Amino acid sequence: MLLADKWTDFELIDAGDGEKLERWGEFVLRRPDPQAIWPQGIRAGWNKPDAHYHRSQSGGGHWQTNAELPAQWHIRYPAGRNLPQDLVFRVEPTGFKHTGLFPEQAVNWEFFAEKITTAKAANREFRVLNLFAYTGAATVACAAAGADEVVHLDASKGMNARARENLALSGLDNKYVRFFTDDVGKFVEREIRRGRKYQGIIMDPPSYGRGPSGELWKIEESLYGLVERCAQLLSSDAEFFVINSYTAGLAPTVLANILSLTISPLAGGYAVAEEIGLPASGRDLVLPCGCTARWQPGDRK
């Protein structure tokens, strides 16, 4: 399992009984998490969160605030060997329990940054395509690492606006990042016709969704064909193709098999997939947070 364990502004304190207790900067939030089917810890402070999200029996839910909580605030992911600066993100409690950021994805930010900084140290061009890009955390990480261009695509104008904000908060709004609000499949087809090539491709597809014009997406039916088409966008010196998934029941090996069947016949290399998770600070456990599959060139080490 890959662990996102380099945070300072975020902390998973505990998880259990279908919930998780987290610190986001100076504020503690209690939210649902269906993976946490074990009991809660008794010393973790479950009764004192600044805000608690309660699910509704009819769907959705609401936040109960126990302290004066700002509508939004900022947290930082620290600079490291491959990230030359801190990454800054806006977070807020939304009506769908989310905060606008998935902190476990830091394991992928580190991976992207290592690939990009190594290529740039060798004076190589590096262009990244980020699909289903949400609020742009991966976009920000790739820009910070020195990517020559990042193409950021999401079906939601609101998510793209938030991604622009995160880029500016990190002091990276001078980087060459192009934002598109479009259906992923249609955009990829146009990129193929244009002959565009990328050294890195990232996708974080939902289980189910619709594009800006109502285009239907079901991951079990749509993912393989999309990856197969995206394979045509990889350059001859490509360094990664990453698929992340939160879809319950979709094993990591499924994603690795898709990459092996679509990318490796064209570009060689190999694919691996693992769970990703967050270690709890309050006791000895790790909360699983989906899985990620990575294609890379060369031979498996």
C-alpha cells in the first residue's frame, strides 16, 4: 500500500464505525467513510470536532458545526526533494461531505513530481494531460515540478475555477496551464486528430457521471475504451500513465490489466497497481482510500 504520510497541515486522527476524524489545518472534521467498519478509538476526541457531517436517510446530509468555522480556508502540502515549493489548496466543508481535496493523492503528486523533475534535469520536454481533473491538485503538483505544459480537463466549470484558484494560491498562475470544460471522450478524440502528444497522462474517473452536454459515463463500460484511445496520445519518451479509482469493487489489478493491455503493446514498459491509504495518528491503523495504477517505461524493478 502507498501511504500519504508527508502531510503537516492534514492529519487522519482516527477512523471507525463508518466515520473518519481528520484535522484540516487547525480545524477538526468528522465525516462518513464506509471503509471504516471497525470500532472507533476511545482516545481520539470523537466528541469534539469543529464540524460533523450527518448523513440523511433520504440522501445527502448536513454539517453540524460545534465551533466558529470559516466558509473556507487554506492548507499546505510541504515542499520536498521533487517539489521545490509548498502546494497550497483551498478547502471547505461542502454539502456532499467533501472538502475539495483528497489528501491521500499526495502519493501521486510525489510520483508525478519525481518523473517531471528527472526529465527536466535532463533538458527534456514534459507535457501532462490531466483528465477528470477536479480541483486541480495534480495539475498544481505537475506545474510546481516544472512541467512545460499541463492540460487540465474537467466537465465542471466550477471545478475548473477552483483549480485556477489553487494554482494561484500556490503562486503558479504564471505557469503554462490550459483549462478545458468538456466531455473527456470528445476532447481526447480531438487531441488525437490534432496529433498532440504527452509525456504524462493522469486520469481520476468517477464511477458514474455525465459530461457538460449530458454525455453518459459508466466506468465499467467506458474506461477501457478511453484508455485505449489515450494510448495514442503518449509520446515516444512518455514517463507515466496513471489511473486512480475510488470505485468500490474495482480491484487494483483491474486497472493494471487495462494499462498492460492498452499501453504496453504500443510503448513497452510495465504497469503496477496498489491501494493508497492514510495512516492514522491516533492508533495503529491505515484507512484505505481507493487504488492507483501506474504505467512506466522500462523493465519492472
